[in-house]
Amino acid sequence: MAQAPHMTVEVQSAANTCHRLRGVIHQFAESLGAAIDAKDPYIKNHSLEVAELAWLLARRLGLSREEAELVHIGGHLHDIGKIGVPDRILNKQGPLADDEWALMRRHPEIGAGILLPVQEIAASGIMDMVLHHHERHDGQGYPHGLAGQEIPIGARIITVADSLSAMLGQRTYRDPMRFETALAEIKDCAGSQFDPQVVRALVAASKEARDLLNDLQPSPTLPEGAAGRDISGGGPCPVCRFEGKTG
Ligand SMILES: [Fe+2]
Ligand SMILES: [Fe+2]
């Protein structure tokens, strides 16, 4: 039976609304990610790097563009719960005391709590990616001690992206690692901290990952004269801006 013209218009309108809503959530996620990065003077573009690496890994693992965009949005938001961690702990010079670590380790649950009221974020699985981004493949992570396939695939991807970005960044207690050193550390932790499948995807896409990071932010680990674009002001990411992004 032929569909009534006005129903076609309604369906089309609903699809457009859904597309626009996803776009707004994506842009808002990017703003929140930039806000959390701004709390730490040593972190520049970490949430954006995680979002971009997560997109790359998700596509390499065979996730659809739509699924990869959800993981990418999860990357923007993964540390949003650090809003609930006192600055004196986030910016502390030197090791954290046990009670300070306990507060720091609450940030995935705080983040999930912040996102819970946004139905689209909760229903799409993004909230669970945030909640579980510090789980470990061997079940020794937090907050729930999930292991292997129990951990949502988006969270397993974000965990690897988060670790790579963190190792390459400046910290109060150490200088940035070289890309090859960080990659070797991640390979060593495949099967314990990280999902081996995601690590294999990173190794296979290592050149793209390195190029992507170089393009996002010049850092002391880059070779002399390497080009980079300054988006430290929190400008829109390529996925948000370019409909035609491939990968
Ligand atoms: Fe985190
Ligand atoms: Fe984005």
C-alpha cells in the first residue's frame, strides 16, 4: 500500500529532527570536553584527542559511521565526571594519597550521573561508555570490575585512546612519551589492561593515529618542523565540521 504523502513528510521530518539532535549533542559534548580539559593546565585537547582516536579505532574495528560517532561523542565526554573532583586533587603536584585516589576514582560514576538526565545520551550507550572507561580487560579496573566482553565495546575503545593520549601528554610528574614507546606499552598491556582486539586495531592504524595526533596538536614529542594546527581554543573537531569525513 502506498504511503500517504503527509506520512512521508512526517517520517522525513522526524529523521531530520533526530539528525539535528545528534548534531547538537555532539557539539555540546565537544564543549563539555573542552571545559573539562581547561581545568587542568597540563592537559591540552585531551578529550578531543580521545574522541578522534576513538573514531579511528571504531572504524578500524568495523563499526558503522553512526556507531563510531557515538563512541567519538563518548570520547569527548569520558572525563566529564572530573567536574566533581576537587581542583586541589586534579592539579596536585606529586602522588595522590589513598583518600584522594578514592575521590579521583569516582569520576566515571560522577560523569554517568551528570549525563543520566539526557535521555539520548543514556539510551544510545554513551553514558555507559563514560561509566566504564576505566574498566580493565582482566577485570581489575573500576568502578564495577567488569572483564572482557562485559565491558561495552565503546568503553574498551575509549580506554585505549585515553591511555595513548595520556602517555603522549605532559604531566606534572613526567615528560611526554614518544609515540613508539607509548604504543609498545599499550601492546605490552594487551590482554591485561586492554582488549587485545582494540590494541590490534591501534597497531594496524598506528600511522593514521600518529598523523591524526600530530595534526591536532604540536607537542614536544613531534619531530622538528612537524606541522600542526592550533585548536587549543576548543574549536570544532573534524567530525563535527566535515560531513564527508572518511575512515
Ligand atoms: Fe578518566
Ligand atoms: Fe567531535
